[in-house]
Amino acid sequence: MAEVTNASYTGPDGEPVVVQNGGELIVYGNVTGSVGGASVSSGGKITIHGALTVPEGQTYIYAGPTYKTAADYTTPTTKTGYLTYTDGTSTVWVKDPATGGGGGDDSGDYFVLWGKTTTYLKSDFWNWILLIFLFGWIWMAV
């Protein structure tokens, strides 16, 4: 499994995120492509905890042998708070902008500290505790 924070690609062909052969990728943030958005095949899985953006008329998601538009999601979803795009063996989950995501196994907020540390926080209570801890740590360091 691989994890990245945001992904973009501005080349003349290809997608910013590609997973094949049973691999798994988690994107914390947004995915932006100039030609395509995400490509998944052969049992691969991609979870996007943000928006997936491609220019109008370009491929939103390529799942196995099928090209999907933003409106081609599967209902019911297989991950609460996310839109599901699948060919039956390979799946891409994109955070549902209507719900704000959350509620599934990958739910909760995250933060990136100095571009390196990603942490799940399952509730607002823990968000505040972490924020107080970080500010206290920074204040003591100064």
C-alpha cells in the first residue's frame, strides 16, 4: 500500500494516480489531471480523500476495461461517504462532496505536519486535543 498527499499530472497523456495488480493507494487530498484522473485495474484499489478534477470531456476514471464519468458511480456505495467506481474487481473511492465524506474505515480528518506525517483523527474532540498539544509543544520550544 502507498500513501500520498495530493497528486497532479499536467502531461499530454496519462493519469496522476495509477494502480494495478492488486495494489492499493490512498490519496490524502485532491487529485488533478490534465487528461485523465485515476486508472485502476487487475484488482487495484484507490481511495481519494478529496476531489478528483479533470477537464470537461476527459477521462474521469478508467476502471479495468471501462471509462467512467463523474456520474458513473455505483450505488449503493461500498464505502460510506465516498462515491464508488468499479469494474467489479478494481475500485476507486472518491470523497463524496455532498456528504463531506467520513463514516467508513478511512473516515476522519487528517493533517500533514511538515509534509511528512499523516495522522487519522476520528473526532473533533481529538482534533482539539492534538491542536492544543502541538501549540503547547511549539510554545515550549520557543
